[in-house]
Amino acid sequence: MKYALDTNAVSALMTGGLDVITPFRTWHRNDVGVPGPVVAKIQYGIMRLDASKKRQRLHDRFELLRSEIDLIA
């Protein structure tokens, strides 16, 4: 693995930040991972939001991202 995404990078991927998405597209899937504490922090942040379309949208995007990127233990 070459790249460990921090909370800001994961958040930018979830919200469409081109400064992260552009280089992300050039990396091989096996070269990218997300540390466990980052996963927990994003999940906690989503959980704290009031029930809304935004919360559901972020939850769905995060689950999609989790299915595509390995967790770093």
C-alpha cells in the first residue's frame, strides 16, 4: 500500500472534492487504504447528523467508499 487516506481526504472523496478525486483516479485500488480511526471518525460524524437526505447521502457514499477501499488495521 502506498496511500493512507486521512479524514480530510475521505471527506473530500465523499463530497466530490476534485483536489482529491483527480489523483485518486490514477491510483490502483490496492495502493489505497483507510485507517480504522478514520473510519470510526467518519461514521461518528454521520451518525451525529439529524436524520435527513444529507445524512443518508453521506452514509451511502461512505459505504460505497468502504466497499472499494481496504481498511488499514
